[in-house]
Amino acid sequence: MTGTSRMAAQAIDIRRIGTEQQPLLIMDNALADPVAWVRLAGEAPFQSPPGGYYPGLNAPMAPSLVSPLVHRLRPAIEQAFGFPATQDVQLMGYLALATAPAYTLQPIQRVPHYDAVDQDQLSILCYLCAPKHGGTGFYRHDRTGFETIDAARQARFRVERDADYGKLKTSRHVGPWTEGYTLFEAVPADFNRLIMYRSNALHSGLLTDETLSADPETGRLTLNIFIRPTPRGNTA
């Protein structure tokens, strides 16, 4: 695939959100040829991720495919997250399709989640779908007040989160109605919109059963990338 990582000449919106004032980076027109990624998804070997809770299918992407995009984002990453542009990083990326209807979800899939406790790890999500598929929400856990989960908070949060499962009165995807959590920021989906946030932020896709599909051309297709500092390995 060529030409998919050139950043369009668009302003980058960097926000501070929630009571913890965590950074959130938003950029439209992120990929020069997003349609090429949709075509790639049509040929990709999607499967249920082993040992994970993503409500759908994943297709791993080689670091060489996603590293040009990350490289071009590095000045903005440094500005938003204080992550030195010269720091070597390890990459992991995949394409994702949300396909699991709400009635199939486990309790842990019906509440906001975090990707990692390491606050140096960053999550990048680029929507390759229409706005109707729903964006991404950021949440505060009401019982603890936590908006991010680091190693010091993790044990307490898990206990309190599990206790909250009894509050879930309906079998629905995560949304403003999710008992025990407050939605304080939501980014609408838009084709070729990219968002970036710390991986330990409590967040969730804002899904509805009506728009779920395993077809990359019509479903909630996203490009997901995780980056973290590393002295060696795959770098960008």
C-alpha cells in the first residue's frame, strides 16, 4: 500500500478533557488514501482476537504499514503528550470491525475499559467508516472518580468495577446510559478522522446493533495502533 500515511494539511485539535485534564488529539483527513485501507480490509484475514474483549473481529497489520503515519504524527504527539519525537517506539496495529450484538456481550464488555495501565502507552484510532457507526466516549467511574487507570489504581478499580456489574439493568452497548459511569467527552465518528489518547483512559466505542456488520465497506471499520517507548524492536 502506498500513499496512505501522508498527513493532510489540516489543523490538529488538542484538547484537555475531564477532571484529570488528560490530552486528546483529534485530526481529520488523517490518511491520504483511506479508501486503500478499506480495500486492504476487504482482503485481510479477520478473526476473533484471542484472549481479548473487543466486541468483534481484528486483522493484525505489519508495523511497516502503520509506522509512516506514526512517524508523521510525532511532532503532534510530542506537543500533546510530551512524548519526545526522537524516542524510539514499539508499534502494534490492527484493523477492527465491531460485529458483536449487545445481547452477546459479557458484563466487562458492557462497561468502559482501558487498554493498558502504562500511561506512556498511547492509543491511536482512525475511523474508516461513516458517522452513523458511532464515535468514541471517555468516561469517569462514579464510585472511584477515576478517569484513567494506572498500576496504583488498577486493583481498586477492578474490585469496584466488578461490584458495579449488578447495576447494569439492560443488555446494551456502552453509552451515556451505562450505570456507574459518567460520559464526559464524546468524539463523533467521521470517515478518516483520527483520535489519540493515553491507553489508560477509560473509554468505549459508542456502538449500536443497527449498524454492526462484518463487511469492511459498510461496517464500523477502524485502524487501531498502540505505541510505547522502547530501546529496541520495531520502531518508528
